[in-house]
Amino acid sequence: MKRTRDDKWRLTLAAAKAFHAREGHLRVPRKHVESVESHGAGDVQSGSGGLGVVDVKLGMVLDNIRKRADKLPAERRAELDALGMRWTTAKKAAAR
């Protein structure tokens, strides 16, 4: 079964929360992959329903979200803000 945007967002947010809980921050290396448990038929890669583990390319996803922050719905931005999301990278901040 194909995942909807909302399904993908739930997985991304679950991965971000797991990373934040473990590391205490949301400065995720670009190549980092976070494995999270998925629940429900729309979230499982095999499409068989039930529980499964999904790998989320969290570093890449968050980097892409930063680049498109102006298009991110306010609710989703607030969810990431609650985890301490940095909207500019250290490199960009130093260039200013």
C-alpha cells in the first residue's frame, strides 16, 4: 500500500522524536537513518498490515524541510520547533 503525505510525516516526526529523546537535540547528520516502528497498513513497507520497522532517512529529510521551510504548514513547523529544530545550519549562520 502506498503511503500518503500524512503517513510519511507521521514516520518523519516519530523518527525525529526518537532521535531527540536519545540524543537530546535535533542536529541530525545528513546521512543519518533512523529506524522506527510503524503502525497500520499505510505505514508498513510490505503492505501486509500490522507492525513493521521503517528506515527514515532523517538527516536528508530534515535538511530538505529546512530548505523548504516557507512551504511547511504552521502545525508541522510547530511540531519540529517543540523538538528544538534549527532552521538554519551552522554553515549558513556563519556565512551571514
